[in-house]
Amino acid sequence: MLELTIMQLSRTDPKIYALIKKEIARQRNGLVLIPSENYASPAVLKAMGTPLSNKYSEGYPQKRYYSGNKFIDQIEEIAIERAKKIFRAEHANVQPHSGSQANAACYLALLRPGDRVLGIDLKAGGHLTHGSPVNFSTKFYKFWHYGVSPKTERIDFEEVRRKVRKFKPKLIITSTTSYSRKLNFRKFRRIADEVGAYLMADIAHIAGLVIAGLHPHPFPWCDVVTTTTHKTLRGPRGGLILSKIEDRLDKKGKLNLAEKIDRAVFPGIQGGPQDHVIASKAVCFLEAMKPAFKKYQAQIIRNSRVMAEEFKKRGIRVISGGTDNHLMVIDISPFGIGSKIIQDELDKVGIFVNRNAIPFDKGPPYNPSGIRLGSPAITTRGFREKEARKVVRLILEVIENIDNQKVKKEVAEEVKKLTKKFPIYEDFQW
């Protein structure tokens, strides 16, 4: 008989059990300001921790390669329909294990090895899968990059147009991995149409804002849209592909765009899907339909904006001068302290951020000139503008007193007070 209890794990593998307990305590007792992290709801976590993990279900609903998928099919169909509804998409594939794999599947569906792709530069706000030299994407496809204006640090559409006309890419990518301004999908569409290119939006960071109507929608302008489900969407760690059904650039093809996407995911880059994660995706999609979700997304933006304002008041340069979404990148080079050191010292007091490149950064990737911060996780805790401003002040207390142990101890105490006042997972027993 299978004993599905927490205590069973503590007896079976006490080392892993102890480390899990410590990690849960770290999340409870620290302030997460990493824009790509959030706290999944208890319902999402419960769906993930089920025997659905035991099932193997290669293929798609009603077209599996294994038997015993009657209920798995129904779960995936619900997830697909909910994803299509909240994103106003014609087609959805809920099987990608991550955002990177969602992007890889889109490349496989739309491109051939050696095809040209124009992506946003990593320092300007792009992602590794948008053509970083160390990523798989550059091993199979020819990438060029566009960036931001040196004056405004916002996307330079004239540069985009010049490069598109010269490079003639088959695919153009737009994204907000560390870009804090709204994306103009219509402008990108017009430029893509000049050379007959596909347009893809990677909205992994802003998916929740898009659903809530607080950021311009990528449809109908984009052909394909990828996202993760664990950032502003506040679901499980996983990926999602949304697309149109018709392939505008391949009207004589044997497969439409939706079919190409599905074949690229399976059997293209993945085998069996993670059914327990798909179930939890379905749960988070349902949660995203509720009125409280839109209010939550609006508070994310309010908190992010007051944080940017507070940094500016204290003389800290915020890239592009502010933020329209959930994140910002600050320039810490004037402090003369490495971003790795700042990140590590903030970690010690229970404030979690991530170092990040800034536009035209001369620093190395491991120790760039910026710090990237976001408000989704602290907003999930219940923080409003007052607390968001306080968090900025605590961050600067540490940076400005990097060698002062007394100050850092006081900051750590303030962090503890905030986490106790705004707790997470109070009823989560482990």
C-alpha cells in the first residue's frame, strides 16, 4: 500500500525532506523581487503533487500512443480551452515543459536550419533563446539583433526596420525579459509584413498583464505567442504556445500553423507531456479568469511604478526612465560595487534579486552593471505601494552600507517583520 503522507518522505529520504523544509522556510521568510518568480496558489501546488505524474501520454487528446488516457485527455482539453479563452487565441498547445522549449518548438515549426531570425539583444531586454551566442538557437539559425535607442533606452523601430530590410529575416521576435516598457505589436507587424516574415511574441513575463488588459495584446498582430505559466500568471513552472490556425506565409503547405506547432512540440522536441503540470496549468488558467486576478495585476504595476519612482528619488538611474510593467532594471555602476556582490549581500538579509545587463553594458555577463527587480511575488504577499517603497529603501540601505554589519542586521530584522505581517503558505504543512 502506498503511504502518501509527508511523514513518509521524512522517513524515506530525511536529507531531501530537510532541504525542502528549509527552502519553504526561505520562501516564507524572504522577499522575492526576481521578476521571473512568483508564489503558485495552493490549488496549483495540489494539482502538481498528484499521481497524474505517473501517466505516460505521448501524443494529443484522442490521439495517444498509450492506453489509459481517458481522464488525462479531458484534463488537457480543459487546459487548452481555458488557455484559448483567456488569451483570445485560435490555438493553444499546453505541453511545453518550459518557456525555452516553447520557443524551440516555434523555431522548429516555422524555420529550417540556417534560416534568419531577428531577435532583441540580451542586453536590451532579450532572452537566451533569442539568439544568445551560448544558446542552442544560434547553433541552428542565423540571428541578428535589434536593440534600444541610446537616448531613450526604448526599442528603436527605425533600427528594427533598417535591419529587417537588410537582413530579411524569416522570423522576428519581440519580448520583455528585462524590458520595462509596453510593446507595440502593431508596429512590429507592419515591419514584418515588409519582408514577409513571421512575427513571434515571447510574453513569458507579461502574460498576466496581457490577460488583464493592462498591456497591449499580441493578437491579432502576431502569428505565434509563447509564454511561461509561472511568472505574472502565477501558475506552475511550464510553457505554453498560442497561435493562429492559418499559416499566412505557407498557404499551400500540407499543414496549417497550428498543426506545425503541435508536431514541433510532439514528436519534434518532446516525448510525453507532464500531465500533473498540465492539470495545474488548467487550474491557474481558471484562477486567471476571476475578477481578483485583474485587480492583482493592476497592483503589480502600481507597486512596480512606485518602486521605480523611489529609486529615482534616491538618485538611482532606472533604465528607460521608469516602467510600464512588472519589472525594472537599475544601473548600479555608480556605486563601484559589483552586481554579484550586491546580489549576494541582499540575499544574506532575505532580499532576493538578480543581477542583469543594462543596454550597452561593458561589464561581463557574470558581473553586469544592473540589477533587475520585479513586483509580482511581493504583490502576491499583499504588498501595496507603501510596502513597495519600503522595500526599495531597504535595498538601498544594504547597497549604501555594503560593509556595515549592523545596518544589514537591522535590514534583516525589517525583512522579517514584513514577511510576518504579509505571510505566504500559512496553512501549507510540511
